[in-house]
Amino acid sequence: MERRVIIIKGFSKTDQEKKLDIYYSNAYLNFFQLSAGGAYLKEELIFLVEPTSDDLTKVITEQQIDFGITVYIGHGASQEDNQIFQLNEYEIIKPGQFTLNIGKQIIILESCRVLIKNIQTVDLTDKIPKFEKGGIVRLALTKDQAREIYDSHIKRCEDGIMIWYACGLGNEAYNFIFSKTLLEIAMNWHLDATRHCAILPVDELSRLTWVETYVTARDVFGLTQLSCSEGNMNYPFAISKF
């Protein structure tokens, strides 16, 4: 099974934005290398910083793989019902034009966001399940076992593209709430002891993230943000590590 994760950091208008964009890019990269994230190898991860459209096209067309996840982090907007993304200082693209030439893929857009105070950090701490009335904690899966479970689930999935947006059409995304929420839900999904060797598919994660993003934006920041997706698929996103 050949798979890749491509993280694309778009144009950052200030040094502070650049620090935040890189921080969250690394949060995704770190997650996918964990067993919980599918135990991707370093050579299966590609990180592009403000590439040109030609550079991006070259990377996209070079991938001869079975499954791919592409994450865009940066400024975006909606124009004539299309999502656009500022790739670098001079180029704005439609991410949908840069899809991998494969049957199975996920595109995540953490874009069209407004920066305000109190940026939240991502907690990828490796936690152990707790049992109120006692219980057994299994040995954690090895990375090889995690890869095998992840790959076998991909093979059973139907072909299709899922595009996942941090916010709805014409709306704004705030403070990386969306990315923080989805990564922490995926990381901590194993804490329920009933999920032994189970897969958290991206369509289920999108539903969980929708609720938590809305609640956090409302209760912490007094704002409204609703993530959304197109072409919901059951591709794996996280694995229960125990």
C-alpha cells in the first residue's frame, strides 16, 4: 500500500502568522507519524512551504500512490461558489484543481481564518485509558501493526474524494479551532476501551469535529464556526492504539 500525506503551508502575511502556520503544519505531521495517525514513515510525508503552482503541480503529478491526504494551511476565501487559497505572495489557486491522480484521497482546508487572541495549542500527549471500576489496559499496537490495520481498511474503502473545510461557504475560520479539535479527537479516540484495534473513519471524525468546533467557538470565543465536508467517505484517519 503506497500512501502519502502532503502538507501545504500557504502564504503568511506576518511573522506571527508564519509561526502559527508552521506550528499547525508540524502538528499534522507529528500526528500522522504516530500509531494513532496511521504510523506514516517520514518519507511518506511531504511538507511544502509557500510553493509555486508549478512546484505543487510537479509534486502532485509525481505521486504514484493508492491513498493520499492533502492538508492546506493558510489564507483562503470563497469566490463564485469555489474555495480559493493563497498559495504564495503572488498566486491564488483553487485547491480542487490540485487533486492527486488516484481514486482514494482526502483534502483538508484549514483556511479562510481570522486570527484573534488566545491561540490554542494542540495536545498530542500519549494518554492511557482509565477505568472507573478497574479493567485491563492492553499493550499498545506497534507501528507495524498500526500500519497493517490502516492499510487493510483503505483497501476495503470505495474510491472517492472527500474535501473537508474548516468552515462553511462564505464564513470564517478562527484560531485553528478546527485543526486543534480534529487532531485531539483523533489522538484521544483510543481512550474508550471498547475501541480495541478499531478505526476512526474520516466521515465519523467530521461529525465529531463539527460538534466540538461549534461548541468551542461559541463557548470560548463567542463566535460561530461550522466545519463542513463534501463527498463523505469512510477512509481511516485514526486508529485505536490499544
